[in-house]
Amino acid sequence: MPRQVFTATNLRYKGQPTISFSVDGVTGLSNQQFPSHTKLLQRRVALPPGMIGYTPQVVSSFQGSLTYQFEGQPEVSFNEHKLYHFVEVTFSGTVEFAIYVDEVEKKPNNNVDTTVTLTARESRKQDTRRIYYPPLSFGWIPHVKHVISSSQSGQIFSSSIRALPARFFKGEREHTEAQITYQGNVGLDVYLDGEKISEHQLSSSRYDKNAYQTVQEYLPSGSRGNVLQWAQSSGDGEVALFETNVTLTDNTQPQQEV
């Protein structure tokens, strides 16, 4: 069996256990207390980065019912050096996230904090949001971690990490205009070669706040470089599509990004 990159574990318990997780005898998460369950329920836990090896293990003195199953991917599947763009997470309640590339912590949405806390919108039972990597986040193994709190009952159901499409870094080119399809209120930052070149405040539709709409935004004169990226910095909406006058003419682009 090849070495695995262990990303999560599925626990099933009643009560409030304190658990340590290790791989091949090396502890990755020590003496973590979990939220209390008044009945037997499942909880998926996104593990810390660097839990790579052959044999994962759970250690706990908890006397109640506790079962677990680890999730992992073969280490050899991370064989490409990529430019990571965002993490798409599906979660419930309130959850605090941290993101990494090659075990190096990154600042979500290029903000000053090393974690970001999200709450499911409009009392939804579960929600899906994007967390953006800082610009130029190159690496091999990306990771999203749940910063667990015994007082927060939210959990991550799934996460999908996306790399920046190749059409946004195909050599030195000049971008003059962006076409953005979005929903809700969105604060959007645009970066060129790692430097912020513009900020855009996009408002929800006045007829239906949940409707998607497409706008065109001009980029600063002389926006010429190799790597164009964007990140949502604020707002409760979502960006569905982002293109520029240059990437729209790339005949390798997919029909949709999501």
C-alpha cells in the first residue's frame, strides 16, 4: 500500500471525547476536545497538514461509544506543482478554517489573519463557500484544516481545492477589462504578478438579492504581466465566473469554472 496523505477522519460518538491523532507514531493533533453529542452522531474532522504515512491511529481514554474512519489520498497523486487559487468548502453551522500549501500556513482571502470563520448563511442547514489562497501560492500538497472548538458545533462535510486555470498565466499579456458573473454583495480584489492592481465593490441585484448577474469592470491602464488572479475579500455573495478580454479569447477555456 502506498503512503497516504490523510486529510480527514469520520468520527461517530456520543458524549464529549478528547482525542489524539497520529500517523506512523507521529502525533498530528494532540488531546483535542470535541463538541458534545447528546446522541450517537457522526462528525467529520479535517485534520492538520503533514499527516502523511502508512498507519493512522486514534488515541483516547474516552469510555463511551467511539468509531472512526480515516480519509486519505495516495501521496503519488500530488505529483504536479500547481498554483492554488481557492478552496470550496461545504459546511454546517460556524466553522473556523486554516489553509496550507506544503504545510506552510497561508492567510485566507489574503487578509491579515491566519484563519477565517464562516457561518452558514440565512440559517441554512449547510452552505458552500470559497476561501481564496493568497496570490502566487505555488506548491505540491494543498490542505484545509478545521480549527476545532468544543463550543462550536459546525463541521466541514467536504472540501475541494482548485488550481488557477492555465489561461490566466500563459506568458506576459495586457488585460484591460474584466467580465464578472456573481451573486449577492461581493468585494473583489484583482492581482497581477502578486500585486493588487484594483478593488471592486459589486452590489446584489435590487430585484432579487440571490440572482446572478454579469458586469464588466475596467482594469487599470498598463495592467500587463504574467499571472492574473482574483480573490473575494468581503461580502456574503459569491463569484461564479471571472474572465478578462484576454482569457475570453483563449480557445482552451472551459464552458464554466464551477
